[in-house]
Amino acid sequence: MSDERSETITIYSDYVCPFCYLGRRSLDRYEETRDDPLAIDWHPFDLRSGKRGPDGEIDHSVDDGKDEGYYEQARQNVRRLREKYDVEMHQEIATDVDSLNAQVASFHVQEEHPERWREFDEAIFEALWTEGRDIGDPDVLADLAADVGLDGAEIRDALADDDLRERIRERFAEAQRRGVTGVPTFAYDGYAARGAVPPEQLKRLVEGV
């Protein structure tokens, strides 16, 4: 695996998706079997798009077809995968958390500080799923940035940048145009795997074995 393409996996993800967090833990396990870690080509995805208003706010009165039965099934699946991958989680779903600010902050870091992006990205996931923090809170995101050696004030400025918000909305739309309907979606060399798939499936996706 010496060429650049073989060292990068594309991931469509939303921080409020528990399966995105579990899928990343699965990716960690797969990477442990490799000589070199994979680079991640991250693409944001908005699970709340059907409820999001023109100003970016979430309208919880909108019916997205996800009833309590849906969420109970999701919780059961999270418990199963949490045990399978031996992952500690503070909560199983996060319906009251909006990830838009986190996505904007992460997008900014990906562009301006790519060498720190993965550490920041993982810090956001950990803050929500293992610490129960509100990753929609600018104070939380500024603290997480500082924890990984970034400037918290810079993150606050990014969150106030309307042009940046418009660009991330364009990224959300681009994911939909590409046919991404759920996350996580892992893509490599024209093939894709959707869901918190096990490490061996990620190995087959990347290595073809």
C-alpha cells in the first residue's frame, strides 16, 4: 500500500450519531492491525437536516418518522455494538444535542489545521459520547480546541463566520447528491460500507481481503 489513494479512507459522519462513534472505534481496531494508520477524508453529514430551519435552528415539532420504537431499536443496537467493540459510552442516543456547531468547528480545523484535525475530531466524539458534554456549546468546543493545542478564540470566530456555515451546508448537500443516505458511511476506491461495521469488514473494504 504505497500509493496515496490506498492510505486514505473517506468517511461521512455526524457527531450526534452513536454509530459514527462506534464505527470510529471499529476503525481504530482495524488500524491497529496495519503498519501505518489510515488518513481520513472526512465529509460532514447532517442527520437533523429534515428538521433544520433556514437559520440553522432545529424545529423539534417536525415529524421525521422516528418514533419511540425507532429509538428503542437504536438503543438496543448501540448496546450490542458497545459490548462487541468493548466501548465505554455515557449515553446511547443524543436527540437533544445539535451537532451543527461541532461540524462547523471541525470543518474549520480540517481546512486550517489539518495536522490537528483528527485529534480535534476524536475529542468532539469523546466529549459527547463518553463525557456527556454538549458539543453544540461554543464554550465546550473552544475548550476542546485548547485541549488539543488550538486557539479556542479562533474556534469561536469560526462559529460566527456566516460564509463558513454556508460552505458546510453545501457539504451537507453534496453528500446527499452523492447518494449518502445514512452514516457512518465508509468509502474506498469506489466501494462503500455503511454502518458501524466490524474491523474485518473495513479491512476487506480497504485491502480487498
